[in-house]
Amino acid sequence: MSKIEFISPEGLRVDGRRPQEVRKINYRLNLFSRADGSAYYEQGNTRVLAAVYGPRQVTRRGASKHDRAIINCEYSMATFSTGERRKSAKRDRRSTEISVVIRQTFESVILTHLYPRTQIDIFMQVLQADGGTRCACINAASLALIDAGIPMRDFVVSCAAGMIDGVALTDLNYIEDSAGGPDLPLAILPKQNKICLLQMDSKLTIEQYEEVMQMAVEGCKQIHAVLDAKLKDVTDQLVNKRKTLL
Amino acid sequence: MIKISPSEKQFLIDGIKQNMRTDGRSRLDYRAFTVETGLVAQTNGSARVKLANNTDVLVGVKVEIGDPDPDFPDQGRLEVRVECSPSASPEFEGRGAEEMNAILSAMLRNMLQNARTVDWASLCISPGKQCWIVYVDCLVLDSAGNLFDALSIATKSALFNTKVPKIEVMETSSGQTEIEVSDDPSDFTRLSTASIPISVTLAKVGSRYIVDPTIEEELCMESRVTIAINSKGNICSIQKGGVSSGINPSEFNKMLQHARKIGLVLLKELDALLDKEENNDTSTKIGFAR
Amino acid sequence: MNNKKEDQVKKVKAFSKLNKKGNVVRVIREHYLRDDIWCKSLACNICRHEDAVLEAPEIVTKMSKTALKKQKKKAPEMPEVSDYIPQYIIPSVDVSMKYLDILEECQKKNIIFCETVSEEANQTQHSQKRKYQRIRNLINNQERCSILFANEHSVETYTDRLESESQKQRNDRAVVIVSEWYSKHLNNSIPIILLSDTPVTVDPNNNITVMSMVEFVQGNTKLMDMLANVVDSTSEVNLFEEHLPLDVMESGISKGTLHRAKIKMSRKEDATVRVDGEEYIVEPNRAVHDDVVCVQILPKEQWRVPNSKRVSTGFVVPTAVVVGVIQRNWRDYVCSILESNDSSSNVMCVPLDYRIPKIRIRTNNKQALENMRIVVRISSWERGSNYPTGFYVKTIGPIGDLNVETQSLLLENQIHITPFSKAALDQLPSKDWKPDPRYRKDLRTSHMVSSIDPIGCEDIDDALSVRHLPNDCVEIGVHIADVTAFVPHDSPLDIEARNKSTTIYLIDRRIDMLPSLLSANLCSLHQNRDRYAMSVIWKFNNKHQVIDTWFGRTVIRNRYALHYDQAQSIIDGISIPKVDPIPERNWSEAQIAPDDFSQLKKNLTTLQKLGQLLHRARQDNGAVDLESLDQVTFSLDDKKEPTKISTKVDGLIHHTVAEWMIYANAAVAKKIHDHNQSSALLRIHPQPKSENFSSLLKVASVRDYAINVRDNNTLAKSLDGAVDRSDPYVNMLLRSLATRAMEEAQYVSSGSLTGSEALRHYGLALQHYTHFTSPIRRYADIIVHRQLLNCLQNENHASRELFNNQQLQKIASAINDRKRAADRAQQESTEWFRAIYFRNKSQVVDGIVFGVKSTSISVFLPQYYIKGQIYLTTREGQLIIPIKERNRFELPENIPSAGVIDYHEEKQRVGISIKGSLFKITVFDHVQVQVKISESKAHLPQVSLELTTFKTSTKPSAGASGGCQTIVFARLRGDHKGQIQRWTESKMK
């Protein structure tokens, strides 16, 4: 049995990246006709779809808030998204947990007080999972929200980092994630430099934590740069299509 | 939730009477659809069908090794599942889509579960002990009417695209069977999908019937007939749905004839498209980013 | 930190894999290609040099001729500095996998390993230390200036697999691309060597040379050796079947389809295994003699004819096949190397033991090992190799040297002679030890004790005493040296003695079980010394029945230490010539005071008379007196070369002493067994199986002697009757054949056998028997002494024995094994000396035929007590004509002879016809035998026998020695000078 060498002495990871490099990112907005905002986001082999509906009328009467919009999140994985087919369970624990976590993230970012007594739905569907799905979903949801035109305080970008064999790595893929080292997904608001989501499992010393945290922040910044660049182009295109400037 | 007002409804019905639908098609015109295969690398086969950029369906096929059906010990198995993603409609959130999922799954299963659609015997590994199980998972991403047809086209394409890895069964000295998978990604067998049918949906609106209804038209229709046609022109399954009155049997026959004609045309086009897809290099596929 | 994403190209690798649950899953991997994979060469100007490792050429500045001359004058011893152009070596995947040790050894620098190679090493599982780890070590070794080049992740050298090629071809092509890239990258300034055994094509414009491994190692003999040695694990030449894994074998054994057995190899015959009492021939399939193997018995249709029958009898015999080895019983083997002319470091060693195959070892020092006996161990035997591989342990010494050959013999029998440890020697008392008579019966003045031993005997361990009592009663005492008084249980001395288990008597030396201070001095019952003893004293009434037996610890003084002939002469009243003293042993003949003479005579006569009565009683019970006719004595000269072989006959006095020893042994056996049924150390002799007697019966029937083998009584009586008045050897040989049929006598713990029959001694016809009378040279006797003491001290209640049944049985088995090994070593020593004797003294002697087979006869030479087989045909079946017949019929030496052999099994007769003359050889015929030795360097020289003529006679010829007495077994004691015999025990007693 060959023990996987996660980071070679030459400084290359299993897929050829260096430790501080994030995977290749690609995304597209406005895929669906019925959703108010939708985005397709891929980071490496992880592919995620996000669709946003809202603000719209609250479906469950009792849940509406008089001074703000309620956010509703749902995270689900397609059965063919993982290497081994998983029996789809929308209500399984992991999906629920991630849904709640993402909801809390966006609740703090979306300007909900602008839309009282409404509901904003964010639906995320994972098409292919290769590590870092929760971060990819957050990024996709951000893009979908932007596509839907819902005002937010800042762009939410998310990236995960970890440590294997004493080396801090950014953006772990599935193999590296399964290695058993600590995994730290982080979501920040880049302009304001604020953290809106931080989770970690396994254990780290304080010094290691500092290092990994730094890596995650760097990773988020890298992603933000990529997303932002393309977003400007998309916006320009949209504006040109309309041929008027508001 | 799409709602439609009575005047809109009237407008639609009148338009259909005059062979003019809201998007400019005639009654028996099909929407242009695009098919893309091999998008999801994690699956053994996948396809995405878009009907005029509105209806978006993604089908992934995974094959796994498992126990065969005790009634058919020397055949492979098929498991079909349809899931409507809430991105298609907010009412599909949580358990809202269950009914829809069940109906769609059942319909697909009817179409495919037939012994003649796919060569099930070729999926047997060791009779009575192991066989390939084909899991067909459909994901409805965007719904703008006529999910049945979109799903059937996508399923056929996905099955066409499916690559079953070549395995070798060996008997070890202790009498157990061991399976070895070929590491070579180009070592695979394909499924014979020539006999897989596709469905054509006819909706009766007013006194006429139309093919490939949009979602607004679906809200106006009285009844719906979904007919599955295979490449030989044979009818593989029929399903009648819809809320209101029944259909006259003679009218029904005419509907069948039309469905058959349209189906054959569709199939030919689909086959041509699939072949083109096959010969396309994977690296030029852009997939979702198009 | 380079983060140019647009330069990176991403590839997705997707394939199917079998996961742990047995399911087939899809696996997708990303694969990024980078542009920042540096070449790591100091010679490169394009890449960054931060961690460059590969050397750059050093061009010496061209000096002018005058400057050069000046430098030479100044410092003439400085070598000419020339340009140094390093070569970069790129090994291909195959070369790296197969010849990694050559790459490690070759000390060449600048090796570039491709990532393709290291991935291959990581995946495939070879030996324990994975190749990947070794590649890493090579790279980490800074002196080697080697690197791992990540070609799979470099955008310039990555290549996809083409449709037409296999993964292997793609890997090879990737390495070629790397070499071409390096060459171009460095502007052809550095020569690149691509190591590949498969032919590759490279662009000739580049500075690339393709070398195969043979070319690469040219000129370096060590590497060329290693190259020749590489075991190609992918080669399809598998000479042997694969062994089954252990769990499969075990399940087969428990199911009954397979069987476990010990494999026995033979010098001339097929290897055999014994399963459920049946013998099967097998192909060893890499099993070595004494290994425990797992066999599958073949069905009858697949049985085959044994390979090694000289003339194929054509009959199939039960056959089995070895499917795996359960336990290897490899030990140290004494070998000598096979001479060969090639200079490789591979050497074949021929073991001394014929049954072990040749062993291949690797050594650099072949010259030092030639003509030496060396010790070699086997490490493995691969499928593709004809011979096992092993390694050298140590050298014993030159072949032919006496000490060396003796040591080899001992080593081969796993007898390790070590000097006594300090802890053991510390336990010995001082030389001036005096006995303490408290707690012992003092017989020093009350009893006249005398001992009877061979001439020159130093270790006297038994003595006898006789006292005549009123009413015609007589008290006889047997006194045995009390070793247990000096050797406490479980002390270091005791444990060392236990490990040795017995004193070993080789022809020229003796290996003592106890230190000589004890064995030759303080324990030994020397004349006129006070010594401790363990005594058995019987009182006989006038009807010669035992009325009392006393056991106990005593102090005695041996009045007279007589030798055998001396004792017999006293009894007979005939005087014999005096024997010269032997100063090296402090021995001189006992002088008998005239006052004691008549007393001594009376005592000895009583001993002899009573002894004979005891003997007769045993005979009536069925005791069988047998001998094996193979003990001779050697007279050695100063150089320890044998000058004479003599056979000696035992007289009545030997029997007398022996009988009393037997009686004492039996009495003690009964005593300890009665006290402790479960763990008394006894000596048993099981009844032989009836099939053992087949050759005896066959031979006896030729002369119409009816031998009844039903039990020991009938056997003894019928043997006594099978006599030929004209030829005393007939009876002798019949007895010898009967001896061959006997089972081995063994020590056993009484609790491990059930049934009273099991404890009987067949040969001596005694219900219980043990060894008690020689504790100085046998450890079993020491245990029996202790058990007897235990029994005496705790007469009335059960006591805790020193060993329980299980422990004692283990010790008994170990003693049996050691004894067997010692016997074998003694026998091999005898054969060696015998062969040395005949080396320059080849002669013709009289021999008697005692067995006839279809192509050979067994003869016994009474002059030298030699037994051997004479083959009548060569291996191919050609008749061997003796010299006299050749001369008579004028047959030339080297033309195969035309003759016919006719074999009668029942009549034990072989008829030979040559050129019309008919010769017959039957059992008990006398033949003329030429005794020679067959020299062999690798093996010990052996005596070989040849017929000089086919003519036989029925009477012994003039030169034969003979005697009608029952010739009894003799065994050696003492060491080199002046061989002295002493009759002790035989295989059976």
C-alpha cells in the first residue's frame, strides 16, 4: 500500500499545486429562467449550482418577520456527486447543518431590513463534490445573490485551509480532506476584513492555527480577486445590453 | 408558483385554436433543444438537455456492482430516480417536490424497465451473485414545461454516454470471486441504447392538442397524453394525465399517430446530435459555462 | 511564489477503481501543469538557481604553454587540471525499477529521476524497503547531486497518453521527452545519458546518448556482477510451482485434503514424506531436508516411477506433491565452495551433507574461501532459481585438517562445544576437597570395594563390593559416583550439563559433560581415595533370592581399581603379563596385597557366578543379546593418523560387570517408579514392528532357519538355534540383521505413556529400566539420582518432584535428541578415521554377503567390521566386471560389458553370466573385496568396496579373523594414545 505523499519534497501537492495555491475557478451567472438569480460555480472539480428566489412572499405565514426579510437556505447534494453514489437524503444531518451555517452567514450580510415581511430563498445544489463544497456553495450563493440584485454589505468569499504533515495548505481537495488533518473553512468579507463564518475540526496548536488561518484568509483574497475581475466584465456586458446607463 | 389569469388563459386557448402559440410555434412544433453529454466526470455517463433555454434537466448515470433481482438472476438492474431541485421552483423546497418526483420517476421507470430497452443480460457479472446496477439520477434544474420529454431525452442521452468499466472476474483459490477493474480509462463497454424510447407529450387544450407545452400552456391544458416511441416506431408506453375530461378514443388514435411521427423525427435528430457529441473532444465541452 | 493561473493548464484524470467494499467507483483527479518547475542545474542560466543541485561544467581557464610549464616546474606533483564536464544521467522507468541497486552503488553523480519513475515506485509493491524510499535517500544524499524532476507537472514536459500506446509506452515516452527538454534547455552544453534497456529513438541533434545497462556498467566489475545478479521478477521463467499461502494450507490440512509431513531427502533416492504411516515420493519444490511441508497426495493415475532406481523396475509408487512449506528447519550448513573460473561474486557452495542442495552465496573474497570448510546459512529460495540463496557465516579451516573436519562433523550434528562458563566453574570445589561423612553411610572400612574398568580409565563411575554373610547369604553392593552432591539442581553447572546431556566420544578426543575436576577426579572412584557414592546393596539368601534392598548415600574407598583382564585372571587363577603404566593419565596397574588376594578372588568369583544366574534369569524371560558389529578401535600415532584398526572381543568378565549394572538400573527404576508413577525418568525399548524383520526373515529362510519374531523370548531362542557349525559368521550376521530391526531405546517420563506394556524394555526383558550407573557421562543418570534421593527422603508421603511430567518429558526428548546427534557424530568420526586409514593402504579382504538386491550386494568385512554395499551395475545399468574376470575374459576397461544379471528374491541369490560362464552369489557366501576410498573435497572421504572376482566360497578364507564367541559391541573410551575399550551400552541397552 503506498502511503500518499500529500506534499512532495519539491513542494508540490498531489495535484501539482503549491501549498498556497487555490484551484482553478470558473463561474457563470444567470442560468435559469425562473429563478431570480442563479450562478454556476466551479472550483477545481467541485461544481455547485446556486439559485436565489426573492424577495417574495413568505410561504409559511407564521414565520414572517415584521422588520426584515427571512433567509431560507437549502443545501443538497446530487446522488451522483460523489465517487460512490450516495442515497440522496435532503434531510440528512450534514446537509441540514451546512444549510443552517450558510443561512447564518448570509443573514449577517444581506441588508434584510430593506425587505420586511418577505422571504429570500437560496437553494444550493452540489453537482460534483471534490472537497470544499461548503465554501464553494457560499461563493456560488454570493454570486447568485449578486445576480438576483439583492443588496449585500459586501461580497462573501469563502475558502478552506488545513494542515497536513506540518505544512499549511489552502483549498483542500477531497484526498487532502480525507487525510485526517484539521480542516478550517472560512468566510470573510474582503473589503471590511471581517469574518462571517469560521469552523474547524480536528486539533491544532495555537501557532499552527495562526498559520492555517493566515492561509485561509490569503485563499479568500485570491478567490475574491478572481471573482471580482470577472464580475466587472459581466456587469459591463449587462449594462451594454441594456444600452442605457442608470 | 406560476399563476395565470383567466384572460391569459383564454388568450392562449384561442391562439392554439388558430395554430398560433405564444412563442410563435405551431401546434405540432417542438422546441429546439440542446443536448450535451459527458459533463459530470464523476459519473459513468451524464447528459444535460435544455429545451429552448428554459427547461433544464441534468441526468447522471452511475453503475455499481450489486446483487441481481432474484427473479432475474442473470440480468442487470435499473434504478431510476428523479429529483426536482428547488432551483426550478421555490415550491420544490424541502418535501414539496415529492409528488412531482414520484410521478416523474414512475413514468421514466415505465419507459425503461422494459426487457427490450437495454440489453440487461450483458450487465450480468456472475449469475445469481453479482451484476451491474445502473442508477439513473435525474435532476430537474429549471422547469419551463414538458418535463417528461426533456427527461426522456436526457435519460436516453445519458445512457448512450455511459461507459461501463471493463472488469475481470477471477476465482481465487479459496473459491471466492474477485473482481479486477481495468485501470485504463479507455477500457469500457457501452450500453446498447438503440431501443430506448423517448416520450412525446401531447396536451389537449380546448379542442386541439399541442405538442411540447410550455408551463403556461400546461396550466391551461385539460388532459395530457405522454407516449413513448422507440426508433422502430413502436409505442412503448402510454400515460394519460391531466385533471379534466377524458379523451375521445378516435381523437386518441390521431394523437398517437402524430406523436409517433414527431417521435421518429425527434429520435433521428437526437441520434445525430449524440453521435456528434461523441466525436467531440471532451476538452472542447464547456458544459455549464455556456 | 508564482501564481500565474492563466499559465497553468488543468487536466482532469478520470478512471474507475475498485474500492474497499468491492464496489467499482469513479475517481476523478485534477492535474495541474505548471511553468515553474525548475531544472535545478547549476549550468542553467534561465531558471532560478536557488536550490540548484546538478553540477555545472568547470572549464579550466586555458593557460598558455609557458604558464603550464612554469606550474609544472613549481609543483610537479600536482595533477593536470582538466575540464570537468558532468554527465546528467536520466534512467528510464524499467531501469530504475530493476537496477536501482546498481544506480545506488555506482557512485555516479547527477542522476535525474523523473516524477514518472517515482510514481511508479510508489505504486508497485516490491521488497520491504520500498524503491521510492531508496530513490528519496539517493536524492537526499548530497554527494550524489541528484534530483527528482517533476515532469508530470511541468507544462513543458507533460504528455497525454496517445490512443495507440499503453501506459508503459507513454511513461517511456515521457522520460524521453524529459531528456530532450533538458538537452535543449541547457543548450546542448551538458551531455545527457538516457539509461534504457528498451530501444528508444531520440533526436540526434541533441546531446543525448542512449545507453543500455550493460554499456553503463562496462569496466566496473563489481557493477557487472550486480547486473548479472539481478533477479528479474517479471521474468516468466519459473522453475517451480508457487507455494500456497499458510492459511490455505492450514484450511486444507484441517479439511483433510492436504497433509503435513516432514520431508526426507536421500542421497541416491527420491525425496520422501510419510503420511499416516505410508511413504510417498515427492518432488521437493524448494523444500530442504527436514522442513515441515504440506503435501497433496496424488490420485493413483498420477503415480510415477521413482527417478533414482538404478535399473528402473517400472513400478509406480505412491506419489505426492509438495504444495507449500509450513516450517523451515534451516540450520547452519558446513560447505565448501565449488571451484570456478569466473570472477563474479556469485559462488556455489557444496554442503557436506549430501542431502542439502548447493547454495549460492555472494562474496567478494573468493580466494580466501577456496579449499576451506565454511559455514553457510540459507536465506531464501526463489521460484526462478535452481538453487537456494544464502550467506556466509564463518570459516572453520582448511579442508582435510583433523580439527577442522572434527569441528565440521560436530557442527553438522548441531553439537556446539563451548568451554564451561565462569559461573559453572566457580561452583566447583577446590582440588583439596575432602569428603564429609555425616549424613552418609560410611563403608570405607566395613566393605571391600573394588572397580573393574578398561586399561587407562580415568573416570571410574562404578564400583562393586561383596560381603559374605552367615547362612550362606551374600551382600552385593553397586556403588556409583555421587555426582549430584557436586552439582545442585538448576545451578549453572547443572544447566550446562543438561544442555550437553552426554559426554561425546570421538575417535581422537572426548567432549566432557562435566568439568574434568569432577569427571576425572573428585567424582571418579579412584583407588585408595575416599569418595562420595550412591549405593544399592542387596542381600541374597542361600537360594539366591533377594531378601533386602538398600538404597542410599555412602562414603566409600575403592580398594582396588582393577582392569578387565586383571580381574578375570584373578578369578581364573591364571596370571597374565603386567601392563605398563600410562603416565599421562596417572594410571598404573593395581598392585594387590597378598593378604587381600584370596578375599578378592572369592568376591570376584561370587560376583561372576551370581551374575551368570541373573543373566540366565533374564534370558528365560526373553532377553535378546544382539550386536550391530560396527565398533572398532583405532590406534593413532603422534600425528593422530590411524595406524591400526582392531576389533576386540568381550569376555566373561565384561558380561559380569554389565549384568550387575543392569541389575542396579532395574532396581532403581522399580524404586522410583513405585514412588512416583507420573514422572519417573525411565528408559524404554518398544517391541519392534513385525515389518522391521522382513530382511532378517528373508535372509534366514535361505538357509532354512526359522526365526520366530513373535516376542523377544521366541526371537532369542530361535536366534540361538540358527547356527552354522562351519561358519560362525552366519549366526553373527543374523544377529546383526536382527539388531537392525530393533527400535531405538529412549528416555521417557513415565507419565506420558499409558499401559504397563509401554514401559517395558524389550531387549533386556525387564518391566522397568532406567539409567543410573553412569552419572559422570550421562545427564539422565543425574536426574535419576535426584529422583531416587527424593524418593528416599520422602519415603512415606508424596513429594513434589523436581520436574512434573510435561517438563520431564521435554527434557527426556531433548536428551534423546542430543544422544542421537552424539551417536551420529561418533559414527561419522569413525568413518572418517577409517577412510583415512585406507587412504594409502588399499587392500583385499574377505567379506561375507549378508544381503542381496537386484543390482547390489551387501557385504560385511569381519577383519575391520566394515559393512557396505557393492553395486553390480553402473547407474545406466551396465554390469561392472571385477578385475579378475576382466583379465580372464580379456575384456577391455572402457567398453560396456555384456553380461546378464538374474535376481532371485526369495533365494536371495543373484546369477551373473558373462561370455557363457555363470557365477552365482548368494547370501552368506564369502567374497573377496577390494577396500578403497573415494576421495572428495566437498564431502568427507568414504570407504568404497569393490569385488575383485565373482567367484565365491562358502568357507571363510585364511585371513579372516574369527571367534565363535558371541561378539559383543564395543565402544570407545579414553582419548588418543592407547585405545582402550570398555564395554558400556549399546543402542538397545
